[in-house]
Amino acid sequence: MRKPRTARLVLAALAAAALLVLSACGPAQGPAGRVVDKDRYFLNKAWHYRLTTVDKAGKQHRFPVLRGDYNACYIRSSYPHCTEVR
């Protein structure tokens, strides 16, 4: 009688772990700076989003972001603060 309950607990734990791993998927946060350009492109049946920032030293950084971050950040906004305002 104990085996079905144990199997259900193991399956529930595996499902929770899989959900946690899948929710953490996404690009790493890019370097802080002022947003100077945004671009998106369609590739392999999906939209991909990128921001370009300029740091305090004047160096440009282009990096991938999630759609929500792309929509939240406007040109001349401060990244990553623009993603925290939502």
C-alpha cells in the first residue's frame, strides 16, 4: 500500500523540479547601461529580441532579451532598471 503513495510523491517532486528548470530558461541579464537600440528578428518560426546598451565607459553591448524586457525598455531608458518597473 505504501508504494503507490511513494511513486506519486516522486512524480510530484519531478514535476515540480521540471517546472522550476523550465521557468528559469532564458537569456542571461546583459550589462547595465543606457538603451540605444532595440531590434527583433524572426528566425525558425519564433521572434528573437535584442537590446543594445552603452555603459559608462562608452562601450556598446548587444545582447538577447525576453520579449517582456524588450517591450519594457525604451530607447534612452536605463537597463536593467527598465525591466524592473513592470
